[in-house]
Amino acid sequence: MQKKLTVSIDEEVYRGLYTYIGPGKISKFIEELVRPHVIRPNLETAYAEMAKDEAREKEALEWAELTFKDTKREAR
């Protein structure tokens, strides 16, 4: 559910938003900027989404394996 919010901003800022973001897109732009600062992410969902990226997972696994091999050579 969406809620309506009235925000007062400087006229120059508004013109910039209107020019670069476009009419009808300003609310979404502002929401996307603000969201990470006010809503805690669901880490389980975020990790599941990252795991779907096969290229990223392959790179992470290669990095982890190389790191593990390096620790074997360290003097104890």
C-alpha cells in the first residue's frame, strides 16, 4: 500500500528533478534513494537473490578456494 507524502524542497532542486528525472517519476526516484536508509533488508532474501547469480557465485567460490590454499602455506 502506498501513502501520499507532501515534501517541500527548494525550487532549483525541483526543477532539476523535473528536468533530469521527469514528471511522474520523481516519487519513485526519491523512494529508491531513501529506502535503504529507512528499511532494513531481509538478509535471507537478499542472500538468496545473490546466490541466483551463478557467475558471482563461481567467482566467490574461486576466491574462497584460493584464500584457503594461501592459509595452508602460512607458518604456524
